[in-house]
Amino acid sequence: MAKGRLGLVHLIDSDGTLNDTGTSTHAPFGQGYIDFDEVIPAILNVAGYETDWWAIDLCEWPNAWEVAEECFKFVDLLNRKYCKD
């Protein structure tokens, strides 16, 4: 249904809690419950996403700038593992 229709993927990891504004906590990648080894192949293979651009969301995470580089490295490893050249 979504094949060929995705222009951008917006990624978060979540630990299942809510922040002070009542939305999901956007934890640094690898610290939440999201199984990216299951999600990323589904996005690429089922939905046909064909780029290595991903939006990383750390909304309202304390010290988000301090963990942003770690999250970028996490996503870069996913790109290397699953994205085509």
C-alpha cells in the first residue's frame, strides 16, 4: 500500500513512557523498545523507501544535543547494514 509513496521517514525510539506534555518519550536510539532490525527492513523492503535520509527526533529529551551524535552513528550503522548503495 505504501510502496513508492514514502518521501521521508521520521524515526524515534521510545521507552514506553510519556513526557511532561503527554506525548511519547523520544529516547536516544538503542535505549528504547523499538526493534530497528525489524522496522528498518520493513520500511525498505515492504514500503520501498529508497534513500538513506532519516529524520532523528529527540523531542524534549534532556541534553538532546549531547546524544545527537550517538544517535546519528546508530542510524548510520542501520544505513550501512540495510540500505542499498
